[in-house]
Amino acid sequence: GAAGPVAVLIHDPNIVQSGNLMHAVDRVRGDFEPELTFFVADQNLPDGVSFAEARGLRIATLALFAPGGELVDIYTGPPDAAAIATWLAGQLGRR
């Protein structure tokens, strides 16, 4: 596991909304790394499917996990980089 919090994008490249969310997350990743580690759970790969299903996570969501692996929150808002950055900053206790 990662030493710090982890954000996992539940992604299916065949779904437009999922692709839009991935592009938005890519735009803000650099503002949060290395404090936050980013992963993608690709829903076209068995490991990605099992990861999402085991946690009840839907496609086109961004799940935030604590360092110990506990699910903290799920971003289900619009695929907007500013909104995602605000959400992540709040989750990480930034102002």
C-alpha cells in the first residue's frame, strides 16, 4: 500500500463521462502529488472490476482512501478540474 492517502479513479474508457473525469483528474494530479497517490481501476481489466465491485464503487467516480485503506469519501460530482481540486483539498485538510 501507499504511505499516504490514495485516490482511485473507477474508469471505463468506453464511457464519455468516465473519460471526461479522467482528463479533469489529470489536470489537478500535479497539485496533489506526492502527498496523494493516484491509481486507476480500469473496468475493462479483471483486477479493476474486482477492486470496484468489492467496494461498491461505480464507474466515473473518484474514491479517496486513507493510508490504512479505509474508504474516506467518493467524488461523484461533475468532471470539472476546479471542483475536483476543491474536493481533494477539503478532504486533505488544505485551505
